Amino acid sequence: MSRTLPLRLRILQYLDEHQGNSLSPSQIYVALEPEYKGEGQFSPAKMKWHLMCIKAVGLIEGVEPFWDEFGEPSYRFRVTEAGHRNLAYLG
């Protein structure tokens, strides 16, 4: 039985693994799709919601605003120092 991290924690971990790069919601979605496909909490629209929730507590930041593929305003995201420190608890 594989152990899957809670999605928001996995998003934070994925951004930390790509530290130095800012990633769009669709890039993160595509990367995590094999792990979370079929879960009710996992969709392109919900990915944006999860990212905004993680951003609200200061673990990631929105940088590089752009217009996404649907003509909607969006950000690319990267982990903050606080987010990086909090991942140390994963061990």
C-alpha cells in the first residue's frame, strides 16, 4: 500500500523540490496527476484553490502574473522560506 501525502502538503513539497523555479497551476497539476488522479479534491480548478489556500498562510508566494490558457489571470508559484522550513517536519 503506497502512502500518499495530503494534497496541499504534496503541492508544497513539489514546489520545494523545484526551488528556484516558479510553476504555474497547470504545470503542478500535470506533474501531480499520476499520484492524485481520480480524487475528488484534484482538478485544475481545485488546484488553483489549493494554491491560494497555501499562499494565504505564507508557505508559497505568487510571482510572475500571467494570463492562463483560459484567459484568466493567474500566478506562477514558488515556495517561501517559511514553507521550506515547515517541510523539515516531514523528516
